[in-house]
Amino acid sequence: MTDERIGVYVCRCGTNIAGVVDVDEVVRWAGESLAERGVVHAAASNFMCSTVGQETIENDIKEKGLTRLVVAACSPHLHEKTFRTACERAGLNPYLMDMVSIREHVSWVHVDKEAATHKAKAVIAGGVSRVAWHEELEPLEVPIHASTLIVGGGIAGIQAALEIADSGQQVYLVEREPSVGGHMAQFDKTFPTLDCSACILTPKMADIGVHPNVDLLTWSEVEDVDGYVGNFTVMVRKKARGIDESLCTGCGICEEKCPKKVVDEVFEAGLGYRKAIYTPFPQAVPNLPVIDKENCTYYDTGKCKACEKFCPTEAIRFEQEDEMLEIEVGNIILATGYDLFDARRIPQYGYGRLANVFTSLEFERMCNAAGPTNGSIVLRDGATAPQSVAIIHCVGSRDRNHNNYCSAICCMASLKFAHLVKERVPEADVFEFYIDMRTAFKDYDEFYQRVLEEDVHFIRGRVAEVTDAARLEGEEGKLIVQAEDTLIGKQRRIPVDMVVLSSGLQARHDAKEVAKLFGISCSADEWFIEKHPKLDPVATMTEGIFIAGCAQGPKDIPASVSQGAAAAARVLGRIQQGEIALEPVRASVIEEKCSGCRICNLLCPFSAITFDDVEMITEINAALCQGCGTCVAGCPSGAITGTQFSDQQVMAQLEGLLSLNGHERIAVQTSEPAAV
Amino acid sequence: MSEQFEPLIIGYTCNWCSYRAADLAGTSRQKYAPNIRLIRLMCSGRFSPEFVLKAFAGGADGVMITGCHPGECHYIEQNLKAMRRFTLLRSTLKQMGIEPERFKLVWASAAEGIHLAQEIDKMVEQVRALGPLKLPVLAGVNGDTAAVPIHPAHVEEVEA
């Protein structure tokens, strides 16, 4: 039937595959039954991906003259590249190999050994039929633009930007808020070292502000992304700040003179005020104010202009409009961070209803010396120091009603809060209500031990309710925290003055839209999905798009910094290479078959298909084509073919899969239903 | 003791979401019926009606197309084109006497291994309840009876 000499390699993967699939039987069968489909050699290996396994393949290609290969092992998403490279080393075009999954799609998901073995055979038959139609392909080499876009100016984005900029490459750092800094700029101390957050962050922020290789675009958002790895065109909306940046000196007089006070929901977490023209905090980078148009009296009534009147450099521009910037970059790092879980969603904890229930972010601002209370820990009245504080862990985390996952940082943050209360109000009683204490990583448990010795009370149990309804003596005027102490098996009611809710982390409210904009995926919890959870944590399935920090999942500052640096290293590697090889999965038009009907012209979202008015046929631009194959399926004349997924290849695979009938083979005996 | 009919289902999966969902089902050892055999496409938009017709003609009892959720397509909106094509094809299949339960479109993101496994199990159960695909003998234009292409396993049955 075919002149090809096909080799079939079946991996045992230790017992991962061989424990369920009878690999020896599959190999025997493939050697015999698939001979008519061109199989001249079939073999098994304990670990096909090992050096020995790969060498076997290479030797067989050379010695047995194999012209095509089918590797039946794990998912092609894991090892397709491994075996393609092995083919290449042996002088065989790597695209003449097909990999079929008999681990993820067979042995790991099926229990019945006979049925699994049968399915493995069918899957291999599909691969063998398909590979006969494979063509020799050459990867497409595309140049990599040396500039990088980083979205999000929190610590992960800052770290990534500095790593790349310091190595001499150009970076665009886009930040939605008026200043870089992110959540870290809001914190007072960082666990477990109790470093002052601003003291360690602001030097990096200042670097970003003056770095010759960093184009800082704050108060800006990415609106559109076009292109592919190495060659992205990004539209950035630079929102109108209402000032002339070249004239503003950041003196702050406008802010001082502005008569309009607004609750600062972003930087002060609702605990403090800002003006309608403001820089979010004193160390803001860039040190340029923005006018909050929604709250500015001038935009509302047409009067005021106090800021304009007092500005010494006449930098105020009320009529300024948003600016659209088009930038060309080769790679993109998304470091868009997280949102705090909204504690109002758990009404029994009373946030928003009981005045002295605070969120963790409010408490951070309260502890911050530059915050609304100048660092004193006080009740909502702004004056009274609490004599007792309850800190509730896992608010919105590890909770089936909200987020199933552990937010990873709240145990340590809560311990830090306890320490800060003890430091600033030494006589106060502190109660930590926890489910499990999670203090993994360097020096964290030591910090826990330290707080344990600071006379903090630890109660193991999820809090049922925070209430102001006093029932017992000593509860009047207090907040009562009701919880089961699971270590002594008793219900406890602890009256306290202040409650701090350690709210969990969750994905940005617009994470899904951002993911869509950049063509990457989100998990069910809406965190960005990495290419591999263990081995490729900062890359994504989309070439050229990397992720770092909490956008990928909850993590602490050291981990965010590590990911920022890791993503930068990946990008720098790309830039160093200068060009990248793309999968040659592309569509092309067979000119003599094209009738010029133009049906396909409407199917391409990448504008890769154009119509030649002179020849009256359709053309496909290979650089723009992303290889989805929709036009191939849509062409009524069969005039478009898609490499690696041609009609012949898919049909042949289908025919192979169906060549082993399902019915008789996997019919199983079931017991007769009981007589009624 | 009785024999249970085991349907054979072909799944055309999108490389970016549901093929990875199937990978994830494997990684998390989520068990499902072995009756499905998957073919990877780059996008659900790549499936052409011939893929489905040939599967039925060649012995499949059901065909499942899987793709990214609407709005999450790796290629922006090609899954919507798959959906359009699917809807049309399903009504055509119905006219040919192929029950709608035999042809399914499932959205499964790369994170939805469990969801995909459940959908596979559900479809296997539904098709099992329908029994093997038997294309009916149709009356021809001239009143003659003409058999449409039949699953090889059932040729005898029809002739009898």
C-alpha cells in the first residue's frame, strides 16, 4: 500500500502506561497487523524519552532506513519536540514523525486493561495511517523585535522591566494606575523580615522612572494586540492626565489647593482620602498628578480651576484628550496582579456593616506610617487604640462557597499583623483564628515561632460569625467572634474591639478579558494558565506571551520577584536568538483549484486571506496565517490545504482509528438485572 | 448475563483547549469510558462535514466536536464558525436519520478535564441507549428502495 518504512515506538513509561496497556501485545500486534500499512519495525521502551530511548530511534532510522515514525507515549504537548529533535539528529525531517498519546488519553483515564490495550492499538493505527501522509516541512523563521511590553507595574512587572532594561534592551511598562508600585507599595512591613515595604520597593520604582531603556506608560491601558511572537503591534491608550507632563514638576501645589476630597478606594483601600487631582502616594513614580474627571468640580460644574490658578508652571490641561500609542514589540510579559477578595461577600463577618471590622488591605494602610492614621492602630473613630484584636484567616479562601484554593500569603500576613499589633499596642490581646497554619518557605516558620512567643492566642477553627449582639457579660459594645475551637472541641465567643479579615487573593476582575486580548487562557479561577505548572511556569501556550506574579496564581513577594526575573530571562533569551522558529502549520491555496468564490475571505480573523482581483483567486499570507484551518474546512472546492492537518492526514487518521472496531471487541459482560 | 453494547465515538478536539483538557483529565487520573478516540485539530473551526460523515460511514456510533468556550477561541472566533457549521450539519444528519444525540458539540477549556470526561461519559451513555448506528433504508425517488451506506457491521442485518 505504501513504500514508506514506518517505525512504531511504544513507551511503557515505567508502569504509567504498561500498568494498564499491554505494551508487549501492542508492539506484537503493530509489527504484524500494521505491516500492510507500511510498518516495518515496532519496538517498546521503558522510557522512550530517555537518552537510551532516543538513541534507539536515531539508530533505527539510520540502520533500518525508517522513513516515518509513530511514537506512542505521553501527550505530544510534552515530548513532541523531544522526538522531533531525535529525528532531526538522525537526518529525518522532524515532521515525518507523529506522536500519539496513550498515557494521558488511555492508560491514565481507563481502568479496563483489555479495553485500554484495544484503544491503544486503534490510536496507533490512526497515527500510522496519518503519518504516511505527512510531508517534509521546514519551520518558519521569524525575526524577534528587540523591544518588550510589560503590562502591570507591580513588583513582578518592575523586576522584569529592570532585568530587561539593565541588559540594554528596550522595555515599555504599561500601568493602569497613575503610579507603578502595585500592592507592594501599599504595605507597611513585609514578612518575615519585617523590612519596610516602601524602603525596599521605592529604589526599584525610582530606577524604573529614570531608566533610559524604560518607556514608562502609567495611567495607560492596552487596548489591542495584533501580530505574533517576535512581531506584536500593540495599541496603548494613554489616558488624559489633565496635565502637560513636560511642564509639571510634581511640586504638589495643585493637590494641596484642590478643594475636592474623595475617598481613595484604590491606594488607601477606602480608609483614607485623596483630592480630585492627586498622586496616589508621596513616592509615586512618575511623580505626576492625574485629574480624576469623575470627581473634579470643574468637569462637573465648569467652575473651580483652583489647580490651574495655582500651578506655578501652568501645566494643567483640562481639555487634554486620551492619546493612542502604537508600539512594536517582540515579546510581552503580563504581570497584572490580583484583586483582594471582597469581604462583603461573607455577610456573617460583618464587613461594611460593623464599623470595626477591617480588611487586611485596610489594616496594611493603617499600619503604614504614610497611611491615613500615620501608622497608629486605631478603631474606625480614628482615635481609640483597640484593647483586643481578632484576626480571621482564610476569608474567601479554602471555602467551597467562594474560592477553593489557598491564597498562600494570608497566614504569614496575619502573623505579621499580630506582631504589628503587639509592637504598637503592647497591652492588646491578639487572637488568630486559623484553619491550618501554612508557613512554608525560608524563615517563615521561624517567624511563626516568634509570634507564638509574643503572647498571641491561636484558636484553630473557622469563624462562624462576627456579631455585635451581646449575650454574655463583658460583651456589650464589643464585636463577638464566634468559632469552634477544634483543638479543645468547644464553641468559643471572644469579645474584641477590632476584627481584621485576612481576605484571600483572587484573579483580577477583568482577567478573562485581558487573557482574551493577549490570546492566552485562564483557569477556572481565572488565573492565567502557564505552559506547564512545574516546568514552564512563566511561559504560556501562546508564543511570545509570558506571565509573572500573582496574575498566574497567589504568591508572595519573593515568588513574584522570581517570576518577574524568570520571565525577563526567557524574553532576553529570545532577543539574544534574534529569530524564532515557528511551527509550519499554515494554510495555502492550490491556485488551479481555486474558483474565486471568496467564501474563505470572510473566515479569517487575522486578515491573512486576500483576493487577487487580477487572477481572480484567493491568496494566503503565510506570515499572518495562524494555522487554525477554518478556511481549509470552509473551502467548497478543496482548494485550500493546511500543512500538518490536511484533509488526507485527518481522514487517514480517522480511517486508522476506525480500523479496529469498537463493538464486538469491547463488549463486556454485565450481570442480568434483578427480576422485578 | 447479557452483553452490553459499547459504542465507538470519534472526538475531534481543539489543540489549545479540549485536547489539553483531555491531557489534564489524564494527569489528574480522571477516569472515563474508553469508547472515545480523539483526533487533534488545531481548532474546532477546522472540522469539516466530511470528517463527520466519513466517521459515521466508517463505523462510528457518535462524533463529538470539542472546542474552546465562545469568546475564548485561540483564533479569536473560529469556534463560532465551528458552531455554525455544527448546527447546520446536525440538522442535515437528522434528515438522514442520524439522531442528534450522536453528534455533539462540547466546549471544554484547558482547565476543564473533569468536565470533558463527564461529557464523554454522558455521550457514551446516550449513544449506548440508542444502540448501534443503523441508517434506515430510504425510499428512492422512483419508489425503489435504496440503502444508504451502512455500517459494515450491520450489512447483514439490513439485507435480511
